Amino acid sequence: MDITGRLKAMGVSAVYNYVDKDPEKNVPKLLDWLEKNDKNKTLTNQVRTVRDAIQDKDNNWAQLVNSLFTDIDAHQRKMLVRGALINGSLIGSSIQRETSEKHNCNVPWAILMDPTSACNLKCTGCWAAEYGNHMNLTFEEMDDIIKQGKKMGTYIYLFSGGEPLVRKKDIIRLCEKHDDCAFLAFTNATLIDDEFADEMLRVGNFTPAISIEGFEEATDARRGAGTYQQCIAAMKRLKERKLLFGISCCYTSQNTEVIGSEEYIDAMVDMGAKFAWFFTYMPIGASAVPELLVSAEQREYMYNQIRKFRSTKPIFTMDFWNDGEYVHGCIAGAKAYLHINANGDIEPCAFIHYSDSNIREKTLLEAYQSPLFMQYREHQPFASNMLRPCPVLDNPGMLTKLVDASGAKSTDMESPEAACDYCNRCVDVAREWKVTADRLWAESHHKAGEGKLSHVGEKAYQGEHA
């Protein structure tokens, strides 16, 4: 019996209750058990990493793990362990792998979808700002996406938009109906009132990642006056109820030094944030502001700061671009996740607005086997230097290659654009980052030659910049 079968035999509740009874004593025992029974070696590296991190009770990782038992509501902790850890990672990963092998396609760990294109803010440089309230996924469509996904081992569902909490009643209904899943929303937090916070506490399997651009000046400059204080008020509501939450930070040429500062991270930890997603600005659509793209120096600054925080701060940090070395490059195209917009278009990534499939016309599996997603599967990783994972920001000719080969179309409802036009906005920053990324890659003691692009990527890059 593999680890999936053993976990099912033990029962989700039994596993959780065992750990929760005495986490300091039983978490290490559970890690030992997972490693011993991981016959296919799908979890061993992760297990060893966690074990190493928590062995020193005084280090930041041990502090973070301990805080999940002291600061987080017991019901929510149980629901999220069940949905995210046991179903989403331990049991789901095996089903994903089997489905992938059977159908010769990628199957994602998580699905990101937009309940609506509507948003109550109009942030500078955001593609959603121009869409308006034109598109929505129905509750039934989102429910069906989750049903299909679970059959293939996907138990993690993320929401973006627009502002996803415009549809917060439907999100709570989904959490209730699929209580074996874990849900997260990237939200501006302005709609997190007391009533919704109480609903979050009731269902237990929903977590917000609050979009915040730094301190008050930087946040309000991009998101509108008063937004920062609304974010802080939402954090206080969540912390009072012992609800898990994190932050989602977009670093740009204007705020990188603030977002990457110890002062900022310490402030967010004090507010109660347990995780932080870091994204860099992408110049998408008619409202794009290429001047917000970060320089190579700023991106290297974030690379170094986030790695420093991982050994000093009790918060789990993730950088969507600079962490490519840990996930073998780009995770889009259902390699680990995909995006479904509010019109039902199934896109490889939230930052790649091209598609050849729609959820109203194809099943998820058919989309995974579509020409665009198979192009991703064939060409990932897009560079052998994993610090250059993106087919737009780091290898700008690559997306054009994938879109042209698959016949995918722009999904931008207001101002459709050719992939080459999108990529061309990133040419200069890609060239500059390549020099820095290759140096960082070499400094990380990776074997000689890995700093070069893949054959297809090199040809695409040369063709784009000839």
C-alpha cells in the first residue's frame, strides 16, 4: 500500500488529532512516518526540509510552526490541515501523478479562478481595472470546476479577479460544499467586514492573502486613498478571531525597497500575517505601465532579502519568479497551477492572457491536453537557469513561440494584443536580468552550462531581438 492508501486507511481525522494532541512531540513522529512510508519518494525531500527547519526550537521556523497552534483557531487549523496538507499535498499528489501519466499531460496542484472581473478599486497598472463588471463565473461553473479537479487530485483552489470578495457569498457556499478542499483568495481586503470574518471562522477552510503595496504612502499611491487603513482594519478583525491570513505584495520600481525591508516584514508579522506571496509587476494590457517594471538590481535585492527572511523571520515567504530554482522553473500551464478567468477562458497563468480552451466548451482534462498546455509541457523549463523561469519576463520570445504554435488567442476582452507586443515590453529588463541571474546561478554552485537557455528558448530569444 502506498502513502496515499496508508493515509486513507488511517483516516484524516485520526492523523490530525494525533498531531494536534501534542504538536511538539508528534509532528516529528509524523514526519518520520511519512518518510518511512514514502515508497515513491514523492515527499521525502519536503519532509526532511521541514524536519531540519523545526529541530531548533528557537529558530524562526519553529516559532512559525508553534504560532500555528497558539495563534490560529483550532477548527480552522483542522480544516486547513485536512484540505491543504493531507488532501491537497499528500493524497492529491499521488492522484495527480497517476492522472498525468495516464493521459500524458500536466495536472495541477492548484487551480486559480476569477469569480468576477468586477473590482471596487482601480489600481495603477492593473489589467482588471479596465475590464469592469462584464464577466462572471456562475456558482455552478465554479462548483463543476472543483468537482472535476478533485477527481484528478486537485484540492487547492485560489481566487483572484477583479476583486473575488465581490462574490463572497458564493465563495462561502463553495467552502461549505467542498469542505475537503482548501481555498485562498488574493483580495484587497476592503470587503472583509465583521460578518464575513465570522463566516470565515465558521467554515474554516478559507484563507485571504491581502494585497498590500508596502506602508500607507505606497499602498494608497497605487490602490487609492484610504486603502492601507482598510487593509490594517481587516487584519485586526482576522487576528482577533485567530484566523489564518497572509499578504500578497507586488513589488515595482516604486516600492521594492520598502516591500523588501525588514521594517515592513516585521510590521506584517506583528499584524499577524503567517505567509507572504511576492509578485513582481507585469506590463499586461492597455493600462500597462512599463515604468513599473523592476530593475535587475531591485530584483536581486528581493532575491537576497527573501532568502534572508527565511532564516530570520517567523513568516513563510514565496517569490513567484525568484523561487524558480525550487520548483524547476515555471509552474504554469498546469505543471503546478493554471488560471481560469471570469469569462471561462483556461489560461496557463494569471499573467498569460492567451487561451485555446474555455470551461464552457471543454472539460479540464481536455484543456490540459490542448495545444497550448501541451506546448508548455513540451518546453518547460524555459531556461536551464531556473532563476529565469518566465516565458515573458525572462525569456520574452518564448511566449510568442508557444502562442503561435498552438493557435491560442488573446483573452483580453477590452484590448486584445499579440503575444509579441506583450513580450516586447520586457525585452530590456530580460536582457539585464539575464546577466544578474546567470551570476547568481553560478554563485549558487550549479554545474557549468546551466545558465544557458534551452535550445528552443535561445532560438526564440534571438528571433525576438534580432
